[in-house]
Amino acid sequence: MGKITKSKKLESKSIKHDAKKSKIHKKPTKGKVTDDEDLGNMPVEEFFNGGFEGKDDKKMGKKHKNKNKNKNKNKKQIVEEDAESSSSSEDEAVDMEANMAALSEQDPEFYKFLKDNDKDLLDFTASNPLDAISGSDNDDNDQDADQHEEEDTSNKVDENKDEPAMEKAEEKIDLTLKLVLKWKKSLKEEPTLKLIRNVVTAFKVAVNLNKEENIAEYKYTVTDEKAFHELMFLCLKGLPQAIQKLAPYKMKKNVRILQTGKTVTKLSSILKSHAASLLTLLNDITNTETAALVLYSVDQLLPFFLSHRRLLKEMIKAIVEIWATTRDVETQIATFALLHSSSKEFKKSILELVLRATYSTFVKSCRKTNMRTMPLINFQKNSAAELFAIDEVLSYQVGFEYIRQLAIQLRNAMTTTTKKSYKVNSADAYKLVYNWQFCHSLDFWSRVLSFSCNSMKKNAASSPLSQLVYPLVQVTIGVIRLNPTPQYFPLRFYLIRSLIRLSQNTSVMVPVYPLLSEILNSTAFTKSPKKKENLEAFDFDHNIKCNQAYLNTRAYQEGLSEQFVDLISEYFVLYCKDISFPEFSTPAIIGLRRYMKASKNIKFNKQLSNVVEKLTKNSDYIDEQRSTADFSPIQREEVMNFLREVTWSKTPLGSYVTVQREVKEERARLMRESLEEEDRDKEEQKLKEMVVEDEIDEADEDDEDDEDVDMSD
């Protein structure tokens, strides 16, 4: 064997060192490349994923063929690991590294000088031009031996992904008044989908200004107050008009219908995002002007929302929530007008949603009832009655379901068993129905049926809702008689008024007098009242339960007497022109006279005597009028037309009730005025307190500034 030169020895040492280093790496999969042409045609991904041998590798293998097997194996691993940079420069780099290693042994001081002053000079790692395509960095000197090139590539990709997000954050557009006015002009003259999308996006930013976590996601920023207000007005009023210009509705039987085409499809997608912003505004309405604009915008764009059922349901729920909770009269009217007009226009799409949302929201909102909330609750009942009159067939289905639920709840209370099939304390079972929500629900349906089945309307008797009158009356009477204690006489009176209203409007005779006469035999009238003074008159209009402080007191007994006289007069005046009034009123006249003989309550007896007198006079009046009649009872049409031309207020009983109503209305008016004055005083007091707090805060700030000046001096 010939002599081995020093450079060959260095090369051999370098190979051994690299072989040890290659053991750390995962052994790549083997793949063979036959020639340079095949290597050139190989895809980049396959090139990096597979191991292979080139021609230079084969030569190197022949050159060291006679060496020991372990060295051959290590050499082969080195060749496979470094095959990613298969070029002639690789061999040169290895030689240069070996020479530098020898230099470090022969002249360590000079090697240290090079390393300290020009480190790059000692870097002989070959560069692969395909590295630029793969996006990976193969600088082994900057990495640990355990780090794989897959990790390098993924890190590089993650960095590249972060760059666009940073660019977007830097590209935020500050919304100025000038830009908004420019949009306004463009929307008015020539609206485009791109412009509408930009306006909708900016509007979304303005609506969600208070949600700081979402600000980074938006393209625009809103800092100018004038630009904000102009943008709100533009989106709520100008945008619907621009959309009408770009894609006008088709009208079919007074119903707005969307056109077909790509423009409408894209618009629908844009407006779906816009609806979320409108929903946010609906949930945060604070003043009447904003409410009117938002409701106008919703009404104009409603046909675009009909295909999105979930979105439509949320929007209706938000509008109904405003209708049920706001105390502003104008906002109440605006929400009701939108619900009513849209329900009439799109019966099949939204009417059932509106009816169910209206009733369920009403039941939730009427839990708290007092003098201030009662007008709002009554408004909800009356306006909902008009909504249920739009489609009486659908209203019958909805009404039947909810009245049935009330009947089931009453049955559970009567049997002291709830839906969950567990026993309830019998002493508290009545509380399932003796609450404001249940009573308001009964009165709600009483008003609905009174409006739709009004006897003054044509074909009122043939209305599907008329079939619900009897079940509702039965449930109401069952609730009244569930707990006949004096403590719940206010609830009894409230439901009796509901029955009287139902009977008055539907011309259905409801047996109310027995419900009233039962209280005459209760302990509230038979026992002598306690001698308690300084108690205000009990409010029967806004309470369904009497507290213990009023029970068996003179104030409560006098209130019961007034309510009894008022209700019995209101009930019998319904039939003051009826041809059978003498026979109808006879049991009541006899019963009241019998009670007056046994009662020692002089004041109440005087009131009852006045009522009996009016009933008797009205009976005599009817007897006198029917004595001149020239028809028999079997002639139904003539019987129904009896005294039709006479106004009920001209009858003896009618004139008495008219005076009683005027007195009651005057009392209610005075009560409302006192409440309004009390509310104004509270508002003024709050304003004064706020002014005082502001003055205190300003004084504290001035003191802090003075202290800062003293410290600086």
C-alpha cells in the first residue's frame, strides 16, 4: 500500500467526525437515482423527502472500498445525509474544513485570530440553490444537532403567515367625516356592491366600539364623533334607499318580493352581516330617535332577512323585547307599527313567530306590576290583540295551545301535583296560579277574544277564536274559586273585570253575580273590623293580594264594599236594554235585600240600597217598554232588535253607571298626576345630586392640582 498523505488523514478524521454526528439524525428513507436526467426531473418535494445516491457518491464509495466495513457504513450514512446538496462544491468544502482543522493544530494562534476577526471565513458549508425554493434555511451552524429541517420549514411558514396579519393591522383606515360624506354622495348617485360592503363594514365598527376585543379584526377605526353620527344616519336611512335603487323590490299583492340574480344574492350575503349590527343596535336602544331610525331600516330591508330564519327569529325577538320593556310611548307605537305591518305583509314567514314571541315576552315582562307599569302592560295586551286578529285561524292554533297550558297549570294546582310529578304542599299549591303572570295571561286572552270576536263585527260568531271563549271562561272561574279567602279578593275582582269585558264584547252571558255574592258571606263582612287608623285606602287596581296589615280593618272592608257595588253595577248594565232584564235581575234584587236586613254595616247597606233602587227602576223601565211590543218571544229577530235605537246610558241603570265611571276616572286621573309629579321630583333630585357630585369631583381635582404645584415648588 502507498503512503497516505497528511490531507488524506485529515479527510479520514473529518469523515469519522461527521459519521458520529450523523448518528444523531434520523436515518432518511432510501431511494435511488440512476442518472442526472432523472435527478433533474425529480419533484422538489420528492427530492427533500427521500434519500438517494448520486454519481459522486458512487465514486466516493469505490475509492474507499477496501476500508473496514464499519467505516463504509458510516461513510454511506454521511453520503445519504448530505445528498441534499449533491454538487462538486461539497467535496471542496470538506477539503477546506480538513485543512482548517490541520491549521488549528499546527498554528492555533493564527486560527484563533481568524476565528475572532472574520468568523465567516471559516464557514465552508456548501449552499444549495434549491433551498430558496423550499423556503428552508440549512445553516447547520445556527441550529442544534437535534433540530430537524421540518421544524425549520414550519417555523419559517409561521413567520410568513404572521406578516399579512401585521400588514392588515397597519392598513387600518381612520373613518373621517369627509370619507363618510363621500360615501353618502356615492350611495345617492351610483351605489355599488363594493361601496355598500365598505359602508356595512364601517357601520359594524361603529356599532361595536364598546367591544374592545373585536377592534383589531376590523378594517376601519372610528374616532371622530361627527363622522360617527353621520355614518349612523347614513347606514340607517341612506343605505336602505341605495339598496332600493340598486335592487328594487317587485310588488305582488302589496307584498315586497326580491328579484333574482347575482346582485341580489351578493346583496343578501352582505346584508346578513349588516343584520348583526342592527341586532346590536336594537338591544342597546336608549332614545326614541335612534329607535325610529333602526326600526325604519329593519322594515326597509326585511325582505332580505326572510330567508335567514335564525336571524329573522332573533330580530323579531329583539323588536318584541323593546315593545314589551320600553316606557316611551313613541317607541311603543313604532315597534307595534313595525310588527303589525310586517306581520300583515309576510303572514306565512313571520306572523307565527311574532305571535309566539309577543305572548312569551309579555308573560315574562308582566311579573312586576304596579301603578307605573300597569299602563304599559295594558298597552301590550291591547296591541297584541290586534296582532292576533290578523289571521284568526293561526291565532286559534296558538291561543288553543297557550290556554290549554293555563288549564293544565290550574289542574295541577287543584290536584297539588306539578308537571314534574312530585307532590307540593297543599297549602301552597294555589300559588301556581295565584300570581300576576297567570292573572295577566287570562286577561291577555280575554282582550284577544274580545277584540276578534266583537259582536259589532260582521261574522264575529263564525270566527275560529270564538271557540276559545268557553274554555277561557271555565279556567278563569276555576282560578277565582280555587282559594276563596278574603286575602285574595283583589285577585277575584281583577278576574271578574276580565270576564265582564269578555261578556260585553262577545255578547256571551257569563254568570258573574254568583262570584260576587260569595264575598258577602265571608268573614270580611260578617266580622267587625279592627279599630286601626292611619291606613291609606287599599289599591285594588294594582294588587291581587291583601297583606296582613289590611286584613279585618275598616279600610279594607270599605274598599271591598266599593268594589262590590262598582262590579255589580258594571255587570248588570251589560243587559240594561235586554228584554229579559226584569227576570234576569230578580234573584240579585231579592238576595241584596235579604242581606241588607241582616247586615249592621250602615254605610254598605246604603250603597247596596242605591244599587237595588237602580236595578228596580231599570226593570220597571223594561217592563214598560215591552208592554207596547207587538211581537212574541219566538220572533228572535224582533227580540234582538228590542230598544236597539236607545242608548244604554239613557236607561236608569245606565245613567247611574255613567256617573260612577266619571267619578272613578277622575280619581284615576288625580292618581296619575300625583305619580307624574312624584317622578318629576325624583328626577330633579337626581339631577341636583349629580351636579353636587360633579362640583365635588372638580373641587377634588383642583386640590390635587394645587398639591402638585406645591410639590414642584
